[in-house]
Amino acid sequence: QRRTRTAVGLTRDNRLQFVAVRQGITLWELAKVMKAAGAYHAVALDGGTSTAMYFAGKYIARPGRTLTNVLMIYHRRDRFEAARPKFGAVSSSR
């Protein structure tokens, strides 16, 4: 089915890619998008009304429903440590 989609990919030089597609595409089309963006490995996340992306204080793609699971990436450890108690995240060993 054609749906909005969210995916995470990894390039050959170990860079993470986060993609949210706001117009409906198939999983096959999403795979082609990720490959074209340079992803060597990729995984499709929940799509449809669950498609969302929030970056630098604003929504890139706004979800169509309340989300119960999220994938959060922090560039700075101090910001992760400050936010961790709010989300119940387990402390990392690094």
C-alpha cells in the first residue's frame, strides 16, 4: 500500500540516515529512496499515521496520532543525560 513512511539507514561510512516521506509510497519505493540516499543497510519503521520526525525543535513530519514509541538520537551526551529521567531510558555503559 502507498503510505507515508519512516526509515533509518546506515551508509558504508557509518553515517546514520533518518528519512520521513510525507507522501504515500510503497515499501519497495522506500527501499529505492534509501538506496539512492546512500544507505547500505536500512529498516522501515512504522508508517501511516505513525510517520513522524522532529529535529532541531520542530516537526519535519507531524504524526497523525499520539505515538507510544519513539527513537531518540542525541548528538551530545549531556543533553541525553539531562533528558533520560523524563523518558525512563536505561543508562548506557559508555
